[in-house]
Amino acid sequence: MNHMITYQGHHINYQLIKNPTKPTILLLHGFLASTYCFRKLIPLLEKNYQLIAIDLPPFGKSEKSDSCLYSYDHMVDVISFILRTLDINKITIIGHSMGGQIALRYTFQYKEQIQHLFLLSPTSFMRKSHLFSRFICHNPFSPFIAHQLLKRKGVYEMLRHSMYHDQFITDEMLQQYKEPFLDKKIYPCLIKILNDHQGDLSEYELLNIHTPCTILWGKNDEIIPFTIGYELLRFLPNSSLTLLDKIGHLIPEEAPNYIAKKVKNVKH
């Protein structure tokens, strides 16, 4: 199920659930997450679809290297390389948070490949701060500061802040979300992500995406407010928005059945 592929000298992990006669769905996780966040959704879809879930570097089991480029455009190139390697040219994308923005950017560049977009509380309308990025990147203490902030906040508190239902947080889930941050090599990568951040697609670029798009947002999202979903509706010409009551930011963890139902109701 897990495969490792090398792109521009860096090792990238992805899961492939083969079902070649069925439509292909690509799953893209958010910042500080991994393919693990889709573990509840995958069993609900694997009978009807071929599934690809990528550990966007440096997260999950993908290589943690501060020589890797972490811009959105580079992530799009990584996805394109994996799909070309697998000889797949038509897909539906489910993108959560940062993965939602990468899904939008991929669609902007490869419109002809995308059959449908499912955006789960996607990051949107964020601009690159050159001054902040320069300060962070050139501060030799930045990796240490990032380590200390995550250590002080703790994975449990980050998950609590991202979910409405605290009772869904299990010991096994805590361990899986904590695991990548036990590797000290990830902290310089987190700083480089901030430096490489391009900013999200502009309003003009969004207006040029006519792919059918289903946006899902938790009403209790404390990370990215659901009101941004209404702004996306203004600029994505062929989109719809559904707000989920008593759901936080981690929609794949809290509402996998609802996501699967929406996906299955769409013709791919």
C-alpha cells in the first residue's frame, strides 16, 4: 500500500489503493498532518474508487530535508510526477486545509485533468509576507523556536484546537500525529516552508477555475473560519458550500461518512 518515489533527489511516500477500472481520487492532507488523517475515509471509498494519498513533504513518511523546495508550485510538480509515473490523467481531488490550496493550484495548472474538487476547509486568500519570511529564514534560532513552540503547545492541545469532539482523540491518534515531530530534522523544514510559501491563488486565478467544486466547512472551525467559504463561493464560478454543524477544522477525522456520501453522489 505504501510506496516511496524519488523526485529531484528527495524521497516521497504515497499510498496507492489500486482499483484501475474505477475513477481515481487523490487525497491531499493539511499542514502538520499526513495521509494518516484519511484512514477513516479511505475504507469508505476504496470499493468504488482507485485512491492515491500523498505524504506531502516533509510530513508523514516522506523525507525531511531542508534542501527540498516546499513551495506550492513544487508540490504541484510532485503530484504531477507521481500521476505521470502511474499513468493517470483523470482525477478527482479531496484536499484538506493546505491540501485544499494545493488542490486549487493543481487544478489551475492542469484543468483538463480534474473531474471534481472537494475542498475541506481550504486555506485561502493568504498572501506571502516577504519581510516575515526573510526574518524567519535567516534567524539561526528559528528551528529551535519552532521545536519549543510545538513542545509547549503539545500535539494534544493542537488536536483539541482543531476538533469539536474531544472524545475522538485517542492515544493511538496522538502517537501518530506526534511521530513526525520526534524527528528533529523536521524543524528546519517547517521554517523553510514558511520561507517558500508563495501565497494562495489570487481572486483572478480563482475566477479562471471552472471545475465543479464542493466546499465543506466545519461551523466550529477555530483554525480557518467558515466565513472564508463564502468568499470562495464568490470567486469559484462552479462551486457550492456546505457548513457542517459541530465540526471543527479536522473534517476528515470528524466527518468521514459525510465526505464519502458527498463524493459518491457526484458523477466522476
